[in-house]
Amino acid sequence: MSERVGELRDAIRRPLPLAYHPLYRFYEGGSLTRQFRGLPDRPDDCWSEDWVGSCTRANNDDPHGRPQGLSRVSLPGGGDVRLKDLVEARPEEMVGAAFAGRWGPITGVLVKLLSPAGQVPLHAHPTREWASQHLGSPFGKTEAWILLDTPGDGSEPAYAGVGFAPGIEREWFADAVRRRDTSAIRGTLHRTGVKPGEVYVAHAGVPHYLGPRISFIEVQEPSDHIVIPETSGDDDDGATMGLGWDLALDMIDYTAAGEAETFARARQRPTVLRTSHGSREVRLFHDDVLRFFDATALEVEDEIEVSDGRFCVAVVASGDGSLEDDVGRQPIRRGETFALPASLPVRVRAGREPLRVIRCLGPATGPAS
């Protein structure tokens, strides 16, 4: 047992590389994610989501009936361990004493690399309050999209749909869902073209969709709660999380706003937090998002130190360089991902070209009252 404790202690003295971790899901995708990761090309398939640094189990098992979703990290002496187990064994070092004291031994965030091949069906996720009442979960699922690449499918450009346009009532929407009227369902949302570098947030309860052929980092609350009104009817139980349509559709926020107001809330305006050695750290989300999760971009021309005592999942969005700590130096490049323990100060240094590293973090403030 003491040997195992020593291995865990040694593990958190360095950045923890997070390998490609594909999950089997209900839609096809993944090829742009594999390109981003620098992996061999493979056509889009249902192994479409790469869960990065995940301590969250997926709602669905893989085709062989095996549970999905929990990431593993390699130990210095060989072997590996689930990230969830490492956080629970060493919470103060992994997520920080203050964070663990407020939230418990969890990271408070789920990060995914996603690249759907076609249109993602219209769907929505619950608020924390709704999830607590009906799902027994402390987390809802507000989510954010940090766009990496938006090629579209050749026939139309990439886009996002967010929030109901005025005039959509629950009764009318429920009738369209039961009739499987896909065209009517998709026509209910405000829609906008999207491009690389943009950041959007879909707040819990707000219906949304994406498509086609977009590569992005998704930062979200650590849950897999989802209701999918745009469905063929082949699996209503799965589309409603087993709740049935009457209750599941109550989860959706039918509040309507104009297009400008909707996208003013959804489209995020980053703000500079600090500068150092010609580099800077930029916060990617508006203040109203920070109680759910947080993310910053390290835009590194030379170097910048990270020592704020917060756990993060780091995604190298572009460039190359290194992560340096008291133990050594870890070369990094576009497409690589790491878990960085709260107790580990690191210096991020650019290499042959500037680096952009996205730090995905848990809530920056306390839980909702």
C-alpha cells in the first residue's frame, strides 16, 4: 500500500499526459478530432467523442456492454490509474484544499474534443436545480464550445443554433416532437454561422444544435444529462433519459428572446487576465458562466508561469513548446492534452512557433444556492 501511495505522490509532481479516449455515442464523427490529435486518419464513425481528463461516467456503455467515460493516467513507474481515483486519493494536491473543501474530491469539469460529421440533433440539458429534483444529481449541464476548425461539409458552412425564437410555445413544440417533425423542430432556434476561435455557451435548459463538420473543445459541467427532442422515435427511452416526454420536455427553457439578445449571451467575449514576458492569459467566458466552470487561453509568445493553485485539463490548441516544472521539461505540441494538478506550478514556454494552450477548469465560485 505504501508503494502505491508513493506512486501517486510521484505522479502529481509532473504534468499528466491524457491519451486519446474515444467513446461510442449516438452520432458519427471523430475524424477532425483525430486530425487535431495527429492520429492516423480514419473515417467518421460512432466512436465520435474524445473525453479528456474525465471523471464522469457516460450514460451509455460501449457496444460490448463496458462502462465508458473514466480517463486513465500513466504512473511514473509504469501502469496506470483512473484520474478519478487519483483525485479522490490526493484531493488537496490534485484540485486544491479550498476547492475540495467546497466541492469534495472532484475536478468539477468535463472536457471533450468533438467533431460531428453532420448535423447534431436539437437537444438540451437540465439546470442544476432540475437535475437535483428529477435525476438526483448535483450538476446540470451548462456547456461551452471553443471552436478549433469549422470547414463545413462542402454543401453548407458550419453553424450553431441556440435558443428559441419568439413565438414557440411548449404545447406546439411537444406536438412537433411527438409527430417527429424534424423540419419544424430545427426551425425553432436562432441560427448563426461559426468560425475558428469563437467561443459559445449553451446555458442549461437552452435548446441548441451544431453542424456540420466542426471541431471544438467542449467544456461543461461534469454530467451526461441530455434530452433529444429531434429524434426518429426508435429510442424514446434514451432520448428522454427514461423520463418520458411529458417530464423531459419540462426540462427545456421556453423563454424566447430576439436574435441579438440570444447571441449576446451565447457568444463569449474573452478578456485579458494578465500579461507576462510578452505572453498573456485570456479568460474565455463571461462572469455568469464561472459558477459552472471556467477556461482561459494561454497565448504564449515567449513564456508564462501558471501557479494559481487550480486543477486544469490543458489542451494544446496550436503551436509547440514545453511545460517545465521542478522535476523536468515536457515537450508539447498541437493536439496533446494534460491534467495539471493544482499543487504543480508550471512554466509554459513557446518553441519554434507561438503556443495557444486552453486551460479548462472547474467552477471559479461557489455552488449555486
